[in-house]
Amino acid sequence: GLKKKEVNVLCLGLDNSGKTTIINQLKPSNTQTQDIVPTIGFNIEKFKSSSLSFTVFDMSGQSRYRNLWEHYYKESHAIIFVIDSGDKQTDRQTFFTCSLVFLLPPDICSRRMPVLLFANKSDLREAMSSVKVSQLLCLENIKDKPWHICASNAVKGEGLQEGVDWLQDHIR
Ligand code: GTP
Ligand code: MG
């Protein structure tokens, strides 16, 4: 059959937001792991959709590793940004910092790189809706890139396929 197009995706977000859990769910079941630990530096993972072959840079969200993020924007075709929508500490300031980090690197500003956001941990009782998260992040101000936000429960794998379908349609 046709060879799938190879694309690189950068997975970003604060520590403990669920990045590795999301990527693990997207991998073929025989390569999934049972025990997910905080990421040191980053991991490189692979998964496929119907027409694309993804290589994901699953970055650590810990502050001491966040300076690694900027080195991978240039090689990436898209960004997955994960938010813990149940985290009470995730206040406006934290959101602001995160959105600055992913919106402003000068070498990606000119590119129409799609940004997929997961408002993850939607199963938590105190979780904010994806609408609420997009308001806190002022996503409506992003005019230069296509973006999309999905509520997700990475533990159950809910909401992830919608996101991947959107990515597949918007990566060029
Ligand atoms: P770093 O690698 O440190 O940046 O963290 P991470 O963003 O990769 O988070 P990770 O995937 O390691 O998940 C952190 C914790 O959140 C784990 O205990 C997961 O089981 C849990 N978790 C992830 N997604 C969900 C979710 O949708 N709901 C709930 N309740 N827990 C989740
Ligand atoms: Mg991780």
C-alpha cells in the first residue's frame, strides 16, 4: 500500500498533566507500557493514524527540563499541548506562562503550525470544561495558527481519537 507520510509532533505541557499517558494510549497496544513514570528529559515515541506516521517528542514538563522544548520546534509539524484541567494550582499565571512558552518562540511564529490542546483529566470532579480552559488561555486570540481543544481522559483513552483526527486533517 501507500507509505504513510512521516510527521514529527512535539508534546508539551506542565509536569503531571498527562502527556506520557496520552501518547502511551495512542501507541499500538502491544507497545503500550503499564507503568508510567515522570519523564526525564524527553522520550521519542511512534504511532500511526490512517494516513500519517507520527514521531512524537514527549517532553518532560518539569521546569528544569522545559528549556529543552525550544530546540524541537523547528523540526516539528504540529504541537500537542496538554493541560491538567483539574489542577487547582493551574491558575491564570501558570496558564499565561505556558501559553507564552508555546506561542512565542520566534522561529515558529511565522509558520502555521497546528496546535492541538487536550484539556485532560476531564474525569476529575473539579475539572474545568474545555471551554473554560480555552477562555483562560485566551485561545481566541490565536489567529496565526490553526488550533483545536478536546476534553480528554487519558487513563480511559477518551477524547484522544478526536484530537488525532483533527491533527491529521490540519498537518500539511
Ligand atoms: P511529566 O513527564 O512529568 O511532564 O508528566 P506527564 O505530563 O507526562 O504526566 P503523566 O502522563 O506521567 O501522568 C501524570 C499522572 O496523571 C499519572 O498518575 C497519570 O495516571 C495521571 N493521569 C493522566 N491522565 C489522566 C486523566 O485523564 N485522568 C486522571 N484522573 N489521571 C490522569
Ligand atoms: Mg511524561
